[in-house]
Amino acid sequence: MGAASSTSAEPVAAAPGAPAPGAPAPSATAAPGAGAAAGPPGAGAAPGAQGATQPAAAPADDVDLEQTPLLPGEFKVPKIRRINWKKNGLIACYCLAPFVVWLVVVLAWCTTRTSVFAAVVVSALASLFLAGFLTYAPLSQDKEQLARWRAVGAYCVLALIGAMAAGYILRQLYFDPYHQFHYGQIYSNVLAEAPARGHADAGTLKFSIGSKVDISAGAGFKAGTTYCVAPITNDADNVNKFEYWAVGQECCAEPRGFHCDNALDADSLIGVVVRPRVSGFFWSLFGPDAYSMYDKARSIAETRYNLVSAKQIMYVRWVKQEYSIQSEILGRALTAMTWTLIFGLIACLLAGASLQMMP
């Protein structure tokens, strides 16, 4: 009995590293500085432990797939960029607003025929549109956008002023001659000796049978271009004072003499009236007025052939069908207007690009 009790009282040796009996369990939290003793300074946590606590980073939008190394069997996927519709819409507005003003005003000045009052009215309507646009467009914009819209307003004002000037020039040089011909009066059975002042509002004259162009009495005046004239007479050649003169350009050189338009056609009896252009130094920058050049050529013909003209004469284009002249005049006017609109569009695109580069 005594031996057994002595055997059970002997202490049992603890395993190496195990806590002694009755000792508190070690805490799960490491003591300060324990990490430094466990590994070299600066060593981080295990890769698996760190990845378990942090979410995976989203792929960048601007990754260049062309520089990304590819494994065998892989192929490049094209990058799809999102379109910023708001930004592109603003760029379109920057370019479109001045061009709309330019387009409306130029068309107004070119297409109105009765007077410039109608063109001024349409220009005023364009100005009202511009004022409303500048008033309500910036309400929902920030300061940067507001600065851009103010610049758009300045460009619109410049477009309005430039379009009024361009439209007025186009009207005087190209569209007034077309309006005068298209909307002018048509007189029939006009005698070669009839006073020209009685047909002051004419656009087209249809001469009587027997009227003709005296191609033997033609003359020309060269000022870069040769301006040609010849008197209109009748079969009896008994016209004392010539009221009407056929005109043309680069069509009276020797030996053919005057052969402008249909002057050599005996069946041609129609004269499309040619009127003077507005005069002045500014208009001379666009070239000489053909009407004044015809006056100089007529003076040469009168001196050379001892002819006498009436005090108020009328120049005409001698043709068989007046619509050929109408197409020529209208085509020239539309071409000039088209180039003017293209110029305005290019200027507005450049203006919009400059606004987009603003900080």
C-alpha cells in the first residue's frame, strides 16, 4: 500500500513545448515583437493569408493589349472603348450652333427676291433664336461649361455678322441677276427700233420676225476678258438709232466676228436682258462690271462703223431658248453659295475644336 501511494505521487514529466499542468492556455494573439523573432525584419504575411482578406483588384480600363504577353494558342481581344455621348454631344453643339446661324442667314439673303427687308426680318429671327439659345442652354452647366457656352455665343455673333455680309455680296453679284431675269416681265413681238425705255422692267424680250444681230458691226474691248457687242437691227436695216445691243464675252475675235450665243442662228429671236451691277470701290474688288465693259466696246463700234445709239439702250444675250441662260445664271449663283456654306462649316468646325481644347 505504501509503495502504491508513493508511485502515484511521483510527478509526470511534461512533453517538450507543452504547457505545464494547471498553466493557462497560451493566447492566440502573438505578443508584440513576436513576429520579428519568428522571421527576418520586414517579412510580410503569407500570400495566401493576405489574398483571403483583400478583394481582387478590378482590371484597368486602359490596359494595352498589344503590349500584354500572350501564351501559345491565345489571341488578342480588341479593346472596346465606351463612347462618351455627353461629351460628343457638347462638341456637336459647339460646332452646330454657329453653323445653323450662318446657314439660315446666308439662305435668307440669297433666296428673298422682293427686297432686302425680308432678309433682314429672317436675320432678326435668327438673332432671337441665338438669344434664346444662349439664355437657356447654360442653366444646367457647371462653370467650365458655362465658359464654353459663352464662347459659343461669341462665335454665333461672329457667324451672324459674317453671314449677313456674305449673303449680301452673294445677292448683289449672283442672285439679283437671276431674280431680275426669272421674275422680270416678258415682252413679245418687240421691234428692233422700239424704244428700250418702254421695257425697263423686262427680263426677257421676244423680238419680232425679221430682227437680227448685225454681226458685221460688232466690236470688242479687252480688259483681261474680251467684252463683245453688236447692234440689233431688222431685215430692212433702216434703224437710225440702235436701242438694243447683243453682248457676250470672248466671242468676237477675227475672222468670225461677233458670234456670241446664237447670234449666227437665223431662228433666234430672244434677248435675255443684262443689267448693270452695283458700283463702287468695294465691288470693283470682285472684278470689273461687265455692263461698263460693254459700254466701252459699244463706243468702239460706234466710232468704227459710224453708228448712233439711243440715249437709253439695253443689252441682251441673243439666244434661241432663254432657259439656257437661266440655267447658266442659276448654276453660277448656286456654286458660289455652296462654297460660302462650305467655308462657314469649316470655320465652325475649327471653332468647335478650339472650344473643346479649353481647360
